[in-house]
Amino acid sequence: MKPLSEALRRRRVTKRPLVLAAVILAMFMGAIEATIVSTAMPAIVADLGGFSLYSWVFSAYLLMNAATVLIYGKLADIFGRKPIMVIGVSIFLIGSLLCGLAGSMEQLIVYRFIQGVGAGAVMPVATTIVGDIYTKEERAKVQGYLSSVWGISAVTGPALGGLFVEFISWRFVFWINLPLGLLTIIVLILFLHEEVEKKKPEIDYAGTIVFLLSISSFMFLLVEGGLSFPWLSIQSGLLFGAAAIAFAVFVWIEKRTASPMMPFDLWRVRPILIANIVSFTTGIMLIGISSFLPTYVQGVMGESATVAGFTLTAMSIGWPIASTVSGNLLLTIGYRNTTVLGGAALIIGGLLFALMEPESGPWWAAVSSFFLGVGMGLTSTAFIVSIQNTVEWKQRGAATAANMFMRNLGNTVGAALLGGVLNSRLNAFLQNQSDDEQTLSIDSVNELLGGNSEAYSDSAFRVLKEGLDYSLHSVYVVVLIFALFSFFFLLLLKKGE
């Protein structure tokens, strides 16, 4: 019996190279979602209509992603990484399939909710798996590889998105996830083996529900405020009050529950606190660029979907280079100096975007994206390595998920906030035009992005382009402001941390 049991034990040893490949594939699938969908959005709007709902396509996905990421992190600590990862990827694939079948913008938004529920597991659990199977000495290098996945995916994401839009259908930007996800599930089931201590699951349902109410109210206020109702109105006051009260109740619950969704005690460690705050601010920046840059390049600069996609690709060139370098810099110049360099790159990228004009051309947009990618690569790798080296196994899933949560929360708030800025500024611009152009509305941009030259006169299209330029410029100014916030918080780190 001993030889048999020994053989079985050997067979159940985790095969690290294959598991790492599956984790990279899962992260690639999650990362590509940001750029490939953004590139296809002008075509989706042209087909389904509803430009006023543009930001909801991102907000719906990001809301459920942010709401579930902490739950998945906690469940991964209770039941193990593999079953939670498999469940999350499966839900993500169901949502992806449905998104490709959407017949209206409203349907697409609903299906994006489903997709977001599954996506909440992908990044935090994948990153946690790597933290489990590699030693502290190996993590800096391996996490650099993982961070570079964002860059590599951004190379292929815009390219595939542009090619699908121009030669096949925008629906394939969602369906491409199906083979990737299925392969990930198969490899994890076969080759990831873990010893999980059996314990009674304690899930913070109350905290989850209250948090979802808070962020949903706040997000709806950001997207629709100044458009569907005035900022200074009863509706705005009620939404803000609901969001504030629900968040206060959330904090109260988290401090008293035995198994909190958000382990606030981890935030007492200065590097973790600052990493989480900056992950939030950079999350806002990231969604602001990845969501709206293709619209600017296509709608304002008049370039094709493929060219618009490749302006985002430049971010991917900076991201993997910086991620790889970040792993080495952590060992030579330290955590603080590495992240401060990343913060400086974020400011350069944000400033270039704020100064961008229609005549600047796609190369200007690409260079701006490059610097933003450098900043993201330097900071994100440093944050994950620092957090995972600070906590032990039983907290690693929750700690990693908390950092991912803050970035996802930044994405969610950013999609809503910047979408609200775009809609309100564009609406104000169109209302101030001459009487001949009073028939134009936000949804008139549908025709501009769809290239329907017969829908309006040349002067009307000129007004729409000017309005889109004006409103998106405001978005980029907000991105720059958050880059400055990020840099300020990084300066608060002490040497040696």
C-alpha cells in the first residue's frame, strides 16, 4: 500500500509551470476585457444605439466586480483557491456568451452585470495562487511577469478589437473569452493541488449587501447627476445621503463582524494603507483612459477602430517593461523609490493627455498611454509584492483581494464619475449651440461614431466633434488631478518601508 499511496501523493503535487500558465491565461482574459471592449464600444454604440448609456456598460461590469472581489478573496481563504477560481471563471464565461448575444444596450448592460460577478474572482484569486506556490524570494520576479500580462493583453486587446470590429463583428470581443476560460478551468482542475484546512465558512453577507447599496447609489449619482436631474436637487441629496449612510453602516458592520469582508486591521500598516489608496486613484485613471481614449481617437481625430486600439497598445509597451524593471528595482532602490518613480510617470502621462488636441494625432495619444503604462507597471507590481510579503497565508487571499478591490472600486467610481463628466459637459455644450443645432443631443454621437454622414449636416457633425473634444478634455483633466493625488500619497511612504 505504501508504494501506491506514495505514487498518489506524487501525482497530487502542484505542477507550478502549468499552474502559472493557467493563472497567466486567466489574468490575460481579465486584462484583455478592459482594452478589447473599449476599442469596440464605438461600433457597439453605432449598432445598438444609446450613447447616453455608454458608461453604464463599464459601470455595470465594474460594480459587480468590485462588490464580489472581497467575497471571493474570503472564500478562497476558506475553501481553497481552485474551486473559487473555477466558479468565478465559469460565471464570467456565461456572462461573456450572453454579452455577445445582446440585442440592445439595455440587454448588454444586464449581461455585463453577470460577467462582472464572475470577473471578481479572476484577478485576486489568480494573484493569490502565485503567492501560495512561490517563495518570498521568487514572488518579486513572478509578480513582475503577472503585471506584464496587463501590458501584453493590451497589445493584443486593441488589435483584436479593431480587427473584429472592422472585419467580423464586435460580438467576438466577448466570445473570445470562451476558449481562454475553458482552457484555464481544465488546467487548474488537473494540475493545482492544495491542502485546505476545513473550517466553518463565515461570510459577511450583511457587509456585502450594504456595500453594494452604498456604491450603487453613489455610482448612479455620478453618472446621472447633472443630466437626468440637477446636482443641487432632492434626487441628488437623497442618493448622496443613501450612499453615505450605507457606507457608514458598512464600516460599522466590518468592525464588529468576526469575518469581515474588508479586513480594516490590515490598513493599519502604512505601506498597505497607501498601496490601497493609490490603487483606488490609479484605478480611476486607468478606466478613464481605457474607456474613453478610443472614442476620442475615432470620434474626434477621425481615425479607424484599429488605430484607436493601437493608441491603447502603447500602454502595454510601457506596462510590461516597467513591471519587469519594478521587480529588480524593489531589490535595489527599495519599495518607496520604486513607487515614487511610478507616480512621476503617471503625472507625465496625465499631463500629456490633458494637453492633447485633435490635431495632436494618434501618436500623441500613444505616447501618453505609454507613460501611464509605465506608472501602472511600477506601482502595481510593488504593491502586490509588498502586501503578500507582509501577511501570512490565512490572510493573503483577503489582503490581496483588498488591494484588487480598491483598484476595482477606483475603476467603478471612475467609470461613473468620468462618464458623468463626459455626459454633463457634452450636454451643456450642445445646449449652448445655435438654434440650427438644437436638435442635437448626447445620443447624436451614435451617428458620429457610426460614420453615418447622411444623418446630419456637415456643420452638425462639426459641432458634435467639438462637443466630444470639449467634454473628453474635461475627462483628461480629472485624470491628471488623480495622478497628482497618487504622487502625493506615494511621497508619504517612509524610507525602508
